[in-house]
Amino acid sequence: MEEVSFFDKVYDVARLIPYGRVTSYGAIAKYLGAARSARMVGWAMNNSHTKDVPAHRVVNRVGVLTGKHHFEGTNLMQQLLENEGVKVEDNQVVDFKNLFWDPAQELR
């Protein structure tokens, strides 16, 4: 049986982020048992463009759109979030704590 890659595990979790919610690279890494691998989660998000993954819902630990330069155009990540009702100001999710989706809490 073929082993599932870390990137594929990241994509599986990212696909579960609810519409209009966000999570962080670190929260996904921690959920996958690799708490110090937030950067690897970021790399996975950077490589997810052809994988039907809502990478725009993954931000840094304080809600900043750090991955936005990996999206086509200048504001695509922000536009995708705003289309879901997530307000963004100065590249940061407004009301981040209330919109934050923690896979460790939600996927027990």
C-alpha cells in the first residue's frame, strides 16, 4: 500500500476548512503531529494550485495573508477570502480569533 505524503495529508486537512473560516500553517502542522513543521505546510500550500485545495483559507498564526504572493494577481487571496465574507484589512484577517478554525478541536 502506498504511503500518503505529508503534503497530501496537509491537503486533506485544508479541504475540511469551512467556507468563511481560516486556519494557520501551524495549526495544520500540529494537528498532523508535526508541530514544528508550519513552514512545510506553507510549502504544501504553495504547491497546491492544481489540487483543488482552498489554500486561501490558510494564513499565519496571527491572521496575516503571508501566502498571498503565491496567488495569481496582486489581491487574489484577499478577494477569495472576502468572497466568503472574511474581512481583510492591511493583509490581515479582521476578527481572526472568531474566524479561526482549529483542526485539533474540530476533527477529534
